[in-house]
Amino acid sequence: MLGKLIKHDIKNMGKLLLPLNVIVLLMSLVGSVLRVSGLFDLENATPLFGILLVTYIIGMAVIAVVAFFYPIIYFYRHLFSRQGYLTFTLPVCSWKILFSKTIVGYGWYLINIGVALFSIWAITGFLRIPEMHLTNLNLYSREYIGMSFTAFMWWAVALTIFSLFYTLLSAYVSIAIGQLWSKHKIVGSIVAYLVIYTIVQILVTFTILPFLFGGFDVGRMVLVSFYASIIIGVILSVIFYITSGIILKKKVNLD
């Protein structure tokens, strides 16, 4: 039953997210064709280039916002609105429902960010950093932060990918806590999220603070920031997931 539930969530989320990703790919195709055609190399093409660039940036920003919030809205609508009555009549436990919403929402996040990065890569002419410039970047990076530029980027990518998972779960648990309010559940969810965000920032700050005043070099501080963010994120993600599951199992308050 879990497999059917996952397929159902993939299909339902995909009704909006799949067309959005197709639009991004089409914009990438158009941009790549225009770039290869040499149109932008013409003397009077600067205004056209500016208009298309602004349109692309605005379009990507709007799609990114919609793609980010839709899995969260989907979670709320299918569990804590009137549709929740149908969801909880399914012959599957609440933990499996939560797992399906989590894994599918995160999966779409990864697809969205992958398509967006591919689009930027394609629009910029499949940009590659020349070997000489990459060598210089690695030298400067090792000098100022104690690691190569390549290593720093891999750390940044890993942290970004994990942060998407943590962010999704923090939104889920905020919605689950907010629906415990008898009224103004959305306001309750926002308040819960702000409280959680503030607590997390305090935790991260107090973790890093000793290194700011301990005479540690920049590279050590960067590594500590990465480690602290991942470790705290893992612990809190587990707490968020378990808390959401307990609320779904025992404290569901549907509209």
C-alpha cells in the first residue's frame, strides 16, 4: 500500500511541478538556441538581451517560489484540510502517510533544483571554468579558507541538498503543530515555524561562537560551520519527523 501511496503523491504533486520543470527546460532550449544563433553578438542586440535576461530571471524566480512552497501546501491540504478526511480513511498507518509525503516532496525538491541548475548551465553556454582560472581559485581558496575551491563547492552542494530535506521537515512539523490550534491554524503554523527558526539559529550561533573568539583561522571556522549545520540539521530533522508522526497519529484536528 505504501508503494501505491507514493505513486499517488508523485502523480498529484507532478500535476503542477512537472509542467513547471518542462517550462524551465523550454526556456533553456530557447536561450541556448538564441545564444548559438549568434543573435546576441549583433551590434544592436544589447536591449533584446537585457529584456530576455530579465524575463528569464523573473520567470525562474517565480517558478522557484511556486516549486518550493507547493509540496508544503500539498502536505497541509491533503492532511489537515477537508481532504484529510479522505487521506486518513486509507488502509495505511499515519507514519507511512508521513513517509510518503516526505520522500516525494523531497524528491521533487531534488528534481526542481537539478533542472534549475541544468537550465543555468545550458543558458550560459555549458560554462566551464578554464583550467588556469580554476587553479588560481584553488590557490586563493586554500590560502583564505584552508581548502580548495572544488572541495568548498562540494561541501556547499552537500549542505544545500541536505538543507532542502531539513527545511521541508521543519515546514511539516510547523504545520502539524499549528493545526493543534482550535482556530487560526495557518497563523499557528507560521508562529511555530518562526519559533523553530529562532531556536535553530541560536543553537548554530552558540555552536560556532567559541570559534569566532578562539583565534581559529577562517578555514577552521568554515569547516565547523559545515559540520555544525549538518549535525544539528540531522538531529533536528529526526525530532521534526518523529514529532510530526506523533501528531498525525494522535492529535489530528481536521477542518
